[in-house]
Amino acid sequence: MTNNRSSFLRAINILFFFTEEVVKYETATCAWPELKQYPSTLRRIETDDRGHTRLALLRKAKTLPSPVCCCCCCCCIFFSNLQAMASAVSFPPANVQMLQGRSCHGHAAFGSCSAVPRTGPRVRSTAVRVSSEQEAAAAVRAPSGRSIEECEADAVAGRFPAPPPLVRPKAPEGTPRIRPLVSPQWICNVVCALHCNCTRLNLRPVCVMCVKDMEKRPRRNRKSPALRAAFQETTISPANLVLPLFIHEGEEDAPIGAMPGCFRLGWRHGLLDEVYKARDVGVNGFVLFPKIPDALKSQSGDEAYNDNGLVPRTIRLLKDKFPDIVVYTDVALDPYSSDGHDGIVREDGVIMNDETVYQLCKQAVSQARAGADVVSPSDMMDGRVGAIRAALDAEGFHDVSIMSYTAKYASSFYGPFREALDSNPRFGDKKTYQMNPANYREALLETAADEAEGADILLVKPGLPYLDIIRLLRDNSALPIAAYQVSGEYSMIKAAGALKMIDEEKVMMESLMCLRRAGADIILTYFARQAATVLCGMRSK
């Protein structure tokens, strides 16, 4: 019997190789376990006119030349042998419903030589994936071989499968056995006072019989990565990052020694390549800082508002190549000043305020004319935000935003930046116009002034050492807050990472998250592209 059945199945395989065949059998009285070996994609559920469900085994017909399809004699001889083998296999007649051959063109392949006559009502076919569709659930059995109905019946009867054993992790050897910590509870009532044998009716700790286990354990919400991610309060994305870019007139990119990984970019080629790579990981904000040739510098900084200068040319190029990016510009005279200060210097060393603001207004209008989206006065002159707003509006640039350096401190963290632009003051320092690092409340004065004068964004610089100032502005203004992670912060992380003192990538991401947690909406950082690469799930390089 076994040999006949195996021969019969091999014959079916041969027949299926040439034709598309359908073998149907009652699911409830299946006598051929061998049919289970076929993948679910070759099976389907079919229902006849009486509602009986049957499982069908399918094989796709292979395309054959017409002479083969028309050669019914060979097919008849083969099918006769197949019928003889079928007659030698004993199985309930109800199991086999139909065995019908069709040619590769859809015609009857055997003419009147029908192997098994069609019996019973006509069958309707519904193409279903047995392994995945709910309609096939009655015909699919669980890995244990039991049907869904059988499993449900056991559940109703209370016969549940044994769960896996609960194994509690063991503490290391030598761990002391202690009572669980208790919550500090204080009571003041006569009952507890008497229970504690105490005659004083003042505040006392709860007696031993009233002790409860500690109810608040914040570590419960930190016990797994999924929980920690679910309850994370602060997030960061590439949209929160703005990439500062150093540009110069040359065509080659020049590395900046004090800032590993940063370059003075050629405005025609290297700049476009850097912007392209940053946009590829989701960074769409860029702020430009020019390295101006010494021959173009002057005490009044007139090159700052040259419409054909380095910055306006670069803005026009970027907006032509990448019209959807946001271009921020720096409004200050130090890159253009032969004295290296943010304003015009009088002969006695005093930085002239109002005259400088006049120059800054012309610089901002020139940048807006070139296509800048946001102008950013970083000079810290009094009244410059209101004057720039008025100048922009007078020229019709009502949509150009102002990001004011509201709280810019006279910090020592700016050293690498000044090397990058060769903009160190020729004498003195910038403490007469930048804020004292020791001052906190003064930031509120600057915030109120900039808001009143029409600033759209308020910026704090530096970033990480001044988290308290970021939070102060966040709590006292409804405007967006920006933080500048300056060159000194960047170079310290890079240097420590190069010496393997810290994990550079983790410290980078933590520092940016801290700026966001303090209240910064956007962060100007030289890590922007590297951090965005990490946020996109790719390793930084």
C-alpha cells in the first residue's frame, strides 16, 4: 500500500509538471498526510454549492509548445496509467472529489479520456493563503497539530497549557539579606502615640507595625529600553540643528587646525558638497561665516555690505542650487574690520555704537537682497535689532527674520572660531559690548529689549556652559530660543575623543540633548552633520 501511494504521489508530481491540476479532499477526513508537505502558497480553500470546505493543491502549468499540448495520445496513455495506480490505492471515495486535467491553454487536455468523472455539485473556488488568512483558520492546525476549536474547548474546560517557569535572577554571593526599604511616614494621633508607648502627642515616625513598603520607586520607569523610550521627555532631530559653515574665496578646502573635521570651504565647490551631504541626513539650516582677505578689510568694514562680496555671492549660489534650505547670515563687522572688533573703533579704543549700527543695517539689507532667510546680528550693539528691522522693512524685506544674539557672553570658548576666520581683535578685548559671564539677570534686560525691537529668534552663546541662561530665556519669552554650541565646546569634545578619554559620539549626542532639555529649539553646532548621521541610524564618520 505504501509503495502504491508513493508511486501515485510521484505520478501526480509528474502530471503537475506538465499541467495545472487540482486535487480536492475533505479536510475533516484527510487520508493523505503527504499533501501537507506542499507550501501554503500552493494550497487554497474552496467551497462548493452546499457550503462544504475543501483544501486544494495547486501547481502552475509550465508553458509548452503547441504540439505537446495537442499530443493527447501521450496524455491519455499517461493518464490511464495514473488511473490504474489510483485504483490500487485504498482511500474513502468521499476524499477524492475531482481530478481534472487542463492543457497549458486552458482546454481539456484528455478529451473524453477523463480519469475520474466529476461527481457532486459544482465547486466554487476562493483563492486564499492558507497560512495567513482568517478564512482558512478552520483548515489550519497549530504547530502541536491541534485545531483552534480544540484549543478553545480546552480553555473553556479549564485545561490550560503549562506556562514557562518563572525564574528570578539570583543576587551575587555575599549580598546581605535585608528587609525592603520603607516609606517615611509621619503621624500625629493618639492611637499611634499609645501604640508606641509614648505620652508625647507630637510628630513621630510610624511604629514598626504601621510600616509599609516603599511605594514610590522611580527606577520602575527606567527598567527597560522600551519604557525609557516611552517616557523620554526631550527629543532631538536633524530639524533642530543648524550647521555653521566657514567659506573663503579659494577653490580648495583648507582644514582648520583647532577644529578637527572643519574646513574653510571653497564657496563654489566644497561648500555645495558639504551642504548636499548635510541635507542628505536631514539638516536644512546653514549659517555662513566668511574668511575675508586682509586686503578687503578696513576700519569701517565697508566690505560687509558689498552686494558682490563673498557672502552675497554664496547666498545666491546656495539658493539657486538648494532653494528649500534656510540660510542664516552673521551680521557683524569683525570679519571685515582691520581692527578685529564687531564695531567701528574710535582712536581712543572705544567701540562706537550708533555708527556701527548704521553699517550693520546696510549689511543686513545686502544679505537680504541676496536671498538670506534669517539675518543674525551678533555684534551686541545697543538698539541694533530695532534699527535692522526698520531697515529691512523699508526695503520691502518684511519676511526676512532676525535671530538676535541676545545673550552673547565675553567667553574664552571662542578661540578656535577666531582662528578659523582670522578675526582676533588687534588690541584689547570685547568685554565692553559682550556680556559678563558672571551675570544672570542682565540676560533678562537683553531679552526684553530684543523682543520689543522685533527679534524673531533669541540666541544664547556659548551653549553648554550657559544652560541656566537658556532656561531663563525659555521661561521668560514665547519666542523660539537658539543655542550656539561654540568652537571651544566642539574642539574639547573632539580632542578628548581623539585621546580616547571619552566616547566622542555619546558625549556629542548628550551635549546636544542637554541644550535641548534646557529649552533650545534650534542648536547651531559644528556637529550638525555628524549628529544627524547618528540620528538617521547611520554610524558617523
